[in-house]
Amino acid sequence: MDLWFERRLEKSCRGNAFLVRYCDDFIANFEHEDEGHCFRRDLTGQLAAFDLEVEPSKTAEQRFGTLATSDCHRDGLRRPLTFSFLGLTHYVSRSRRGRFVVGRKTEPQALQGEARAAR
């Protein structure tokens, strides 16, 4: 997966693209929305070659990044969606200077698990 992304997809993208992977979970990020759509289509074929498939309940395409807030307002949405990855909820936020930053909050289930383990 990593090699396929680096050698084939990342080089053919017009904008920035990167992959964050942990074991069998990953997040693919694209600067241009149409490249994200192409990735999802190609991913299905790539995984099928190894007799694997995408888990629909864990798969979503959503806006996230510098322009996510303005794009959502343009489309009548209040704010960009959040997503969960590795026990954290990730959301669009701003720094004190107004720049885009990724906000992260520990999921309640993860906190409960840690509290039980400490007992």
C-alpha cells in the first residue's frame, strides 16, 4: 500500500497528497477533491488484487484542511465533519494566529479504558 501510494498516486497528483497509516488503518489526504475520488476508486481495485476489501462503516470521504471551513459554509454546512482515528477525534481548528491546525480530543471510550486499566 505504501509503495503503491508513493510511486503511483503521490507523483501523479497536482497538489499535496500523503498517507497516514497505522497497521491496517490509514487516512489518505489530498489537496484536490477529485484526486480523492480517484484514489477511492483505484483503492478498491488495488485491494481486490490481494483478496481484500474496504470496510464501508470505516470509510468516508470528507473535507478537512485549510479550506474545509469555507467550503462547508459555501455548501450550507455549519462546520467540517470530525473523524476518529487511533482513539482520538480529529477536527478542524485554528491557531491563535488564525492558521489551520488539526485539533485532537481523546475519545471517551479510550479514557474509560485507561481508567479501568489504572484500577
